[in-house]
Amino acid sequence: MLAELIESLREGDDRPALPGATRGELAGLVRGYAVALAHLTPGDTIALAVRPGPRSLAILLAAYHLGLRIAVLDPTAGPDVLRARLALAAPKLVLADAAAQAVAGWAARLARRAHLALPELGAIAPVRTVGRRLPGSPPALRPLPGRLPQPYEGEGDAVIVFTSGTTSRPRAVVHTRRSISAGMTAVRDLVRPVPGAPVLGGTFFVLVPSLAGGAPVAFPSRRALARQVRELNPQATYLTPPQVRAGLAAGARFTGRVYSGSAPVSASLLSAVRRSGASEAWGVYALTEVFPAAAVEESAKASFTGDGDLVGPLLPGVTARVGDDGALFLAGPTAADRYLGEDPFAWVATGDMGRVLDDHSIVLGGRAKDMILRRAENIYPGLYEPSLHIAGVELALLVGVPAGDGDEQVVAVVQTSAGADQRSVRAALRDPLARMGSARPDRLVFAEIPLAGRSRKPDRRATALLAARR
């Protein structure tokens, strides 16, 4: 898929590719950066701290073309964690834009107030600036003239994505050239982009399949999503659930097919997207280790009446098994190879409880570590949370609050939709709560649910602390 995209780009092509670059300009950047990086050896690692845009995408494509691997840096992780992660990745070169360098240097104190921090990058590996360079920054990595080098034809690692872990034991997912291409092919087959019509989405797994299909890509606006959707009229849109909720709250009228993932996607949210004008609304089940794994369309999710959260049929090639304890494991061509420094996966442990239906659909029963222990009974929140997403409820979590002697109370924390009346929502929740049987919560709390991480997932730990305070 990546080789397809590189091959399809032609300098001089003035069709739009993504904000700030035509397809021809993107082709020139890929060629120029490939020439500039050609002194590195296939398998070498480049650490990348560059904001999404034409240059970062061109570097990713150039690195793939040369057989290099990219370690993606997240400046919100904190300098100690990042230092440990970079020590594990052992990059030969760090590429950072001026903003990332400022965060690691003269603006570090100010950046920490905004929860952005990087270690001093030059202490780890040679640093080059990508894009606009500020005084005092390391030399710029400039696209160089010359012919596009011959492509690397072998296998090997492509991308390192850091996930959980501590300063003493970082954890990083390693996708190979094979798995990342399989994942993008799966996205293309799911999204079905057609040439010329825009796609709205900001992830690498959306950019490449869309551009390879001849569709221009726009990055979702943080502040003007509703207007952006109206002006672009996208054929397909990929947003996280918080982005979808923000768009709906701002009055967005979605068009075409809308996909949402990276955090739990409720049936009520997909139904709201359909009511807002989308021709289709899909929930995508994906992990950093398996992207994507399954997908479900709104009508199927809304009509599901069983316990748990239906995330849809497994995508082609993906297989699943359930352990004796109910834990869900996945394997297939879109699965990563391993965690960096560890043995290859036989099966990927999702961390979810689940079951597999006869049609190979997956039903989740919550995160294994989210289990609540009350009166010696194991309660898995994911089995019951979908039933709480009624009209007027935007988000709902079940969390455990310590009750002494190792026992816990179960608290339902409910975030209502804008304009919803809490008294009416409380009355409407009586029946769903009653149907939860022995898992029925001890308390119901109305509050805004905290979010965390780049994908803005509901933060269960912070929600449990909030519930305890209430």
C-alpha cells in the first residue's frame, strides 16, 4: 500500500493531496527526503517529533521507501518517560520541528505548564530540524535534489508506536512493513475511497489509503468541525468519539460514511451520527497492536440486544480466540509483530474480556483490568455500560470505589448530553439499572467524565477518583 502510494505520486500533479500540499508537491518532498536520508542503512531507526502535515507524511513515506523504521514521539508523555523510550528505540537520528525543539529547550518551563515536555533531544542522537527553523535550532534536514533512490525490497520493521509502560520498562508496539501495509489495505477496503472526493481524518492509517485511492485528505478542525464538514462535504470521515460528540454539539451535519474508533463507540452515538445526515455510521474496533480488527454498522449495533458491546464481525484475515478466563486474543495480517525488545506475538492479548458469536462477530465485556469486585462477585463494566447509553446520555461508566476490607461499591457515572434534563434522565435510567441484576450500581452520579490520552478515551481511574469524592 505504501509503495503503491509512492509510485502513484508524480511531480507536477496539481491535484490536492492534503492541507498545504498538492500531490506533485508531496511527490517532491518524498523524493527529496529520501535522497537526504539515503546515507542511513535499512533497519536504522529515526525518531520523529513532527506535527502531522505534508513534511511528516513525506518523511514516513521516504523512510518506508528506504527500509528505515520510524519511532513516533509523543511530547505529552513527559521527559523521563520519553528518555526511557528513546533509550529503548536507540535512534540513529532525531527529526523534530521547531516547536518540538523549543519544548525540549528554551521553552521547556512554559511547555510543562501545558503538559508538554521533551528531554534534551541532542543528548540522545543527532538532531535535525524539519520545516521552519528557529535561531539556535540544529541544522535543517532539507529535501535534496537527485533521483529517488531504489526502493528497499526486503521485509523488516516499519513503525514503532509507544503505548503503556514506565521509565523502567517502556512498552512499544512494532509494526512491520507487512503488517502496516495489511492494515492500510483493510482500511481502504472498509472506507472505499473514490478519487477526487475529500476524506476527513488525521491518522496515518487514514491518510495513506485515501491518498493511494486518489482522494484528498483534510485534517479535522478542533474549533470549526461543523463548518469544515459543511464546506468539504466529505465522502468519508474518521473521528474519535470525543470529536464526534463535539461535532454533534456544534451542529455538524455529517455527510457520506462516518467511522469512529480509538475509544468505545456507543450505539446511541452512531445513531446520532445517522440522524445528523451521514449515509452510514460505523464503529471500528482497533488496537495499536491490531489496526483494524472489526467493524460494525449503526443498524447492527443498535439492534443488538445481548449483554456486552457488539463491535462487529472480524475483518478479513483476523482471527480470535477466548481464553478460559474470558480474555480475548487476536491474530492476523494486521497484527503487529511484537513489543520492542520482546518475542514475536503468537496471539495479541487485547486486555478485553469478550466472546465470539457464530458469525465471527466480537462482543466485548469490558477491560479485564476494569473488573470491579463487590461482595466476592466479579463485575465487568463493559457488559452493562452499553445499556446506560439512552437518549440524553453522552457517556456512562461503571467504576469501583473502595468500600473497606478489599470490597468495592459500584458507581454509575453518567455524563448527560447538552440540554438534557438530569431529572428526566434519572427516571429513564431506572429500567436499565434494574435490568442489571446483581451488578446494579450502589450509586448514580451525574458528572462530566474525564478524558485522557491522544485519542481522548474515558479515563476510568480519574472517573473512579471523581466518584469517590462525590
